[in-house]
Amino acid sequence: MDINDFRSLTTVLGLLCFLGIVGWAYSRNSKKGFDEAANLPFADDDDSVPGHDTRHR
């Protein structure tokens, strides 16, 4: 096994990892969590944080 075999193996493993991540990201099971995370900036939860003063000085 020479360095070119190692490089080829690394490339194939990297491609498989990439395809696995893409498949996970676009799966139906992940959609709910991603939708919740996408709406977090619009959540109005400033009142639920104790000690958080929303008045401007």
C-alpha cells in the first residue's frame, strides 16, 4: 500500500461522510428539529428569563 492508495481511501471516506451528512440533513426525521431551530430567532421568550431587564436606559 503506497501513499496514493491512502489518498484514494481518504477521498472515498470523505465522500461517504459528506453524503451521509447530506442524507441526514435532508431526511424527514430531521425536518422538525431544523424547523424549530429556524424559528428560534422569532421566539418571544425575553419575559421568561429571570433578572432580564428589557427597559432601555
